[in-house]
Amino acid sequence: MTVSPLDHAIRKALNDRRIFGMPQKLIHRADWSNLKLSIKSGKTKEVQNILSGAESAVCNLISSERDLRKKGHLEDAKKLLAGLKTKIGQQSSFVAYLLDMLDEFGPLLSNLPNMEKFGKVIEGYNHSTAEQFFLYKIQKEKNRRKKDALCTLIEIVNELYKSHVNPLEIAFFVRKIDSLPQIMEVLQCQQ
């Protein structure tokens, strides 16, 4: 199966914790890989074991957490996991998408600033001007996480340019990248 450079860029960005933080890993890399294999081979019992293990771990964290704010985030994570379980039970194509795009599973938080201006510069100017704009914004950024996220993103954008992806597509990707964590919202309303 051939993967488009844009799909590869989305996958790379989603799995880079400098761009998208994952405050609570619900299903770690090895279990996620096993879940993917178990779903593809129809091993329902193994799928249920992985999901039950993740659910038990979150419930244990919730019961031992004293900080109400952190407890609320863990409750949201539990809902996310329940939504994944529901979608797997429905044999949704969305689950196949998540399995292909993610290396591990949990809530995602964007570390990027608003990317609208970055997309406009890519859309309206050549590669070198867009790169200079990124570098200028990186230099001016005070927040360390945002700075790291932008440094990582510029590498992905340069790969897209090298792959001869249409600048309009790159601009759209950059404008919308900070909204990628919203793919998890589909799961949160599926219990």
C-alpha cells in the first residue's frame, strides 16, 4: 500500500510528542500494536483483554487521584477509552484509521500556536520565504513547548516540499494541524 506524503506527514505529526502531547497513555505502543494485530486477525478475546487492562489501569488511577482537576482529566480519558471500545464493537472504519495513524493511544493535546498565519504564508509565498517565516516565529516564541513543536513541524513541512506536494495542500495541512487532536472527540461521544 502506497502512502501519500501528506498522510505520512499527518501520521508523523500525530505521533511526535513534541507536536502533540499525550498526558495519559491509555494503551502503550506494544499493546497498541497487539491490539492492531488482534483486530486484523479477529482475535476478539485478545482485543477484550487489552481493552480491559487499559480500563482497569485508568480506573485505578482515578480511584487513587486526589487532585480534582487531574481526576477530571482521567475521567475524560476513561470516556475516550470507552468510545474506542464501542467503535471496535461496531467494527467501525474509524478504528482502522486510528490503528494506522497512531503508535499509541490516549488523549492528544496540541503544543502548537494558532497556525493560520503560517498557512497563509505558505499559500502566498515560495518555500524559502515560508521557511524564513517559520524560523522568525520560532525565534520569537517564548513558550518552550510551542518552540519545540514549531521546530519539529518545519522539518515535516520541508519534507512535504521535497516530495513536491502542492503548496496549497501544504498550506491547508499547516492551517489545520493544530485541530488534529479533535479526531479523539469522535470517540468521546460514542459510549
